[in-house]
Amino acid sequence: MKKPMMPDSVSTPKIRLSWLLKMAWRDSRKNRSRLLLFISSIVLGIAALVAVYSFKDNLQRDIDGQAKELTGADLVLESRKGVSKAMQAMLDSLGDERSQEKTFASMIYFQQGGGSRLVQMKALEGKYPYYGSIETVPAEAAAHFQEGRNALVDQTLMLQYNAKVGDSVKVGDLNFKITGAITKAPGQTGIGASVAPTVFIPLKYLEKTNLIKTGSRLNNKFYFRYDDPTSVDAWVKKNEQKLEKEGFDADTVESRKEQTGRSFKDVNRFLALAGFIALLLGCVGVGSAIHVYIQEKLSAVATLRCLGLKSRHAFFIYLIQVFFIGLIAAVLGAIMGTGIQFLLPLVLKDFLPVEITMQVSWPAVAQGILLGLIISVLFALPSLLGVRKISPLNAIRLSFEKSASRRDPLIWFVYLLMLLFIVGFTHLQMKTWIQTLIFTASLGIAFLLLILLSKLLMYLVKKILPDSANYLWRQGFANLYRPNNQTLMLTVSIGLSTAFICTLFFVQGILMSRVTLSSGSNQPNMVMFDIQNNQKGRLDSLTKAYKLPLMNQVPVITMRIEEINGKKANADTNNRRAYRNEIRATYQDSLTAAEKIVEGKWIGKIKPNETIYISLDQRYAQQIHVAIDDKILFNVQGMMIPTVVGSLREVNWSRMQTNFRVVFPAGVLEEAPQFHVLMTRIPSPELSAKFQGEVVTKFPNVSVIDLDLVLKLLDDILGKIGFVIQFMAGFSMITGWIVLVSSVLTSKNQRIKESILLRTMGAHRKQILAINAIEYLFLGCFAAGAGLILALGGSWALAKFSFDAAFYPPFIPTILLFGSVVLLVVITGVLSTRSILNQPPLKILRTEG
């Protein structure tokens, strides 16, 4: 009995290790395919994370390398205010080369095709960009368009209106010849170009267009190139307060690197968390499959213990197996992820401002392999530690004493390590510990609910199923709570996959519902703004001539905050942003349907010399740190107007109407410089095009927003975002399917025994197949149903607390999602167990090696 223990090898660590390795290798020979299968459940999770990490590394490298082309200059100064004399003197002293750009929204009219469209107009003077280029067709157009009354028009916009180079486009009161189609401009993305297509004209013609009127939102940009740009960042830091006082923002190559990198952190964070969820599903598969695997090895371990093998050596044999199979899985995942990273730029190309040059990121590969090893070992440990408690007497006992393992403090320590690992990894992706804890808690609650539902299912099936039920149904349901059942693992893995996929689907629907509110017959679908006082009556008459309704006509006054409770911007250091930005306010004598007073009292009209009580949007009031009875001094284009905060409003910003953060009572601003907004509803695209064309021709400064077009653009954008989400959700779907297959095949031996016993007792192949189908049908329905309930609850919470929207799940798509998951579970379960039916009954009498 002692000879197999090899006393010399036990006393020599090197021999002991080699013996353990040899035993692990020999023991795995029969089960190698099964080990590879259950570890494959983490391959996709590792692949997703390696792809995301590689993409992030390559993106950051390209942002750093192309930051000059993104900025186009060494220094960019930007302001929405006018330029003071002192500031103009400073601007004239900066840089070795200078360019100026005025950006604003405006309508353009294609003379040949007759179409009109709201665009982002850029009136440029100088040689900007100094780094990179405005890419056009023909290529020389960008260099020469400022030499005459010429325009560069976004290529997609030209295709949309069938315009070509040489055609004319009307901008305000002037016609410009299209000399080039813009294919790329500094910092421009595909999404940005579709939402706000760009048109360049020479700055020297801007005044003659007569587009700049009262209320026009003009953005001034000044570009500077330096022969020696090394001191630019130091200059910006030194003059930061002066620039802020003048209402200027400064942008340099270094700050653009930081901004662009920061803007893509959220994208990378989402992608990484989506991959992490796929990885966690794989962890469920690893833990559960190892549990079943070890249960089948109990008799072999007990026999080895009878031969003198110590419990820790038995533990190390299976730990070595898991380690090396985990290493193989991690390497496979890293290789797959390195290949997948080349697909991510194709998926995200419309959102990227730089051209990505993909290459292998070895740090990302190393992280993926290390992560795969940690997960393989960590989530297998709870089952592996049970090997230490196997007594030699288990070789002759019919059952395994599990109570000891439940009280093992080492297992609880491993569970703590699992929790710390999840929290730590999540924190690496999140901004704050609060976000980390919320995400971890949500994930934990989802896991806990699915586990409780699984336990409840097994209990109810065991207690409620009547003895009078059909034998096939009783046997199928009994499989849900029999020894080595997969109910818990499949409920968690399928349920979590379903919850994740359905939540993404529901959230996409919530976002779409928020932007399709104007589709109702009583909702406006066209907005006209920048209407001057002397144009209001004529535009109303034109609208009525087309038999269109006048909806939601409001005046708009531009102003700034001068003081809050007696403090100016230089004294109120914690609230400077409140003083910098322009405010678009209105006056009215009654609240609209989108407004509700939540604090204070609404005063709709005042008499001369009375205290002016204004109403603020409650969220805006929080942003600028004011409350009821606080005093605010407004600068209304040179006129100082003291006010008191009289009420706070809850504003439904999703309604398709004009909403304001600041509302004055009637009787105060009627004589202030103002422009007007008019909303109407146009029944057909043909009438819309005709009406817009006449508005642009007769009122060139009036901008028109076609909300139907905006909705189509938003639909396109959300579709692209949805594709990105579905691309990453696919990893979770496939991982869930792999976990399902591996769980079925891992317990194959147990099913073979049950199947052959049933066949020995006279059961037909069809009856056994029906039993398996019943088990997986009910299991699929329950798991998918549990996941769907979690998704509905989570989506409702997101709709209410994050999106401030109503949530109504679509009935038919929800049923189709549920049915497809159940069908996948049933088909996979039945097909994976068909091979059992081919085993002869005589096999039960054979001794397994």
C-alpha cells in the first residue's frame, strides 16, 4: 500500500512536483476535451477585453500622434462674446501666423436643385489649418476658395441635394460658387458631419450676407501658429484668469490630447464593462463545471487517499489541471482578441476623430493572459478546496459529506477574494468608487436574485409536482433538482445573458421614444428661429398662406448673469461658469404644458417699479447654486435688470416645444432687443421643401430646423450606437451559449447512466428525448423569464431616474426575445444529449476507467 506513495519523491520537492504534474497529465487524458470545453467559456470574455484594451492603446497612441492635426494650430482661442479692444490688442500680438473663424448656424439654399438645409457655417480668414488639411474634391479647392466668392460644402450634403462642384449656393443675401466638396476637416467625425454638415465661406463676405442679426449665436475662433510652440501651454496658464474674464477658452495641442482621450474614456469604459460581463458569465461556467467535474472525481480521489496520498497533493493535482487549461484558454482568448481589435475601428469609425492604425498591443495581451489565469484559478477554487476534505472512507461510502466544506473558512476567504477581484476590476473602468459600488451592487443583486429564483424553482418543482402527473413530465421536472443538476448554473448564466441583452434593447427603445415625440399629428415638426421683430408679421402671413398652423410662438432675449447675491464673477470663484455663458430667456404670463412649479410661487405679470420675480429651471438653479429669494442681476445687452428668484420649475425637456431655463414675467422685457421662435407642423416632405425654400429666399437670416430630418438623423445615430452595443452584447450571448453547451456536456456521464437505466427498464428513445426536452423547455422558460424580469425592472429604473421618461416595453419584440432564448436552450440541450441515446444498455454494467 505504501509503495505507490514513493517516499523519496515526497521528501524531495522537485520529485514531488514532477510526480504531481505527471498525475495531473494522466488524470486529464480522459477528460481533456471536457476541461477545454468548460474553460472555453472564458475565452470570449478574455478576447473581448484584449480587443478593447488593444483598441484603447492604439487609439491613445494615434490621438497623441495626430493631436496637431486635430487642433490644426498651436493655440486656439474661442469665445461667444464680442472682442474688447484690450483683448483685440492681445490677439494681435500672439503667434507668428494668425487665422480667424466665425462659426454659426445658418440656412443655405441650393440654387440648381432648390433644396435648403440648416448647416454649420464657418467664415474663415487665413491659412488655417496649419497642421493637417481640409480635404476636398478637387484637392486644390481648400487652398484657393478664399480668393473669390466661393464655398466649400460637405460632400454628404452635396450628394443629398444632388449638387456638384460649380453649382451655386445661396448664403444669406449672397450667392457662392461651390468650388469643392469637403471630405474631411480637422476634428470632424462621421456622426458630426451628418448632424451638422459644414460649409466654409471666406470671412470677408460675411457682413454682406446680412446673416448676423439680434440674437444670432456667433462663435469666434482665433488660430495661431508659433515657430517655437514650446511656451504656448505656459502662456495659457499664466493668462488663464484674464482669458476667463474676457469669456475666452484656450485650446492647445496638449489640452486637445487630454480632451480627446477623455471623451473616449466613456466609450472604452462601456466596451470594457460589456466584455467584463461576458467574462463573468464565463466565470459562472468555470465554477459550476469544475464543481460537477470534481464531484465525478470523488471516488478516484478517495481511492488515492486509501493508497496514502495526502489531501493537499490531491488538491494540487486538480489545481495544476485548471492552471494549465486556464493558461491555454487565456492565450487563445488573447489571440482572438488581438484579431477582433481590427474590427472595432470599423464598428466605431463614425465616432472617431482620428485615423486608427491598429497593431498588436503587447501590454493588452499580457493583461488578458494574466486575467484569464486569475479567473480560471479563482473561480475554480471553491470546488477544488473541497478535495482537501475527502476522506479515504469515501471510497466505500455512498455519499459525500458536504457539511464540512460548507464550514471551511478558506472557501469563504476565496469568495471574499472573488468579490474584491470584481470590485477592483470594475473600479479600473469606472470614474469613482460610487459608480464602482453601484455597478458591483447591481451585478450582485442580479446574481443573488437569479440564485434565489433557481433555488425557489427547485423547491417548488420538488414540492408541488403531483404524483398523478404524466411520467415523462415528472421525470423531466425531477431532472431540475436531481444530483449534479445544472439548474443553478443555467438559470444564472442564461438569466444574466437575457437580462443584459434585453436591457440594452429596452434602453435603446427608451432613447428612441424620447426623440420621436414629434411624430404625433398635434406636435410641431418644424422650428424657425432668429426671426427679427420686423420679420415676425410677414413670416406669420407666409406660414398662414401655406395653411400651416402657428404653434408655440415665443420671444427670446439674450442675456448674461452679472451678479448673484451681490457677488461678481471674480468674487464668486466657485460659480464662475454661471457668469460666462450666454442665457436665452423669455417672458410669459402663464406656464406651458411642459412646466410645473415645484417650489415658490409663479408670478406671470408685474407692473412698473415692482420687484421682478423670475422662475428658474430647478436643475439650472442647482448648477448655479441659487435658491428661492436669492438675488440675480442680469445684463440684458447693456441694461442691468435686478431680479429675485420667485419660483423653481420642473421642465419636461423632451417635449417638442421651446423650453427655457430662465423665464421672466410679462411687463419687463417687451422693449429689450429680441428675436422670435415659431413652430409649425407641415404635413408632407414636398410642402416642407417648398416652404423652406421660400423662407430662405425671403428671410435669409431665419434658420429652419426640420424636426423630421433631425429624427431621421437621430435614428441613424442611435442605430449605429445600437450596433456597437449589440456587437459587444454578442460576446455575452455567445458566452452564455457556450456555458449552456459546456454545462450539458460536463454532466454527460451522469445523464448516460440515467438514460441507460431508463432504457434498461424499457424506456423508448423518444421518451428519453421527451424527458430531456421537457427539462430544458421549463429551464429555458424560467431562466429567460427571470432575466426578462430583471431587464424590465432595470429598464424601468433607468427610464425613471436616469432618462426621466416613461417605460412601456414593446410586447411583440419582448415575446420574440423571450421565445428565441427558450428555443436556443431547448435546441442546444436536446442536440447535446442526443448522443446519449446511442449508448447500449450494456454500458451500465461496464466498469468505467
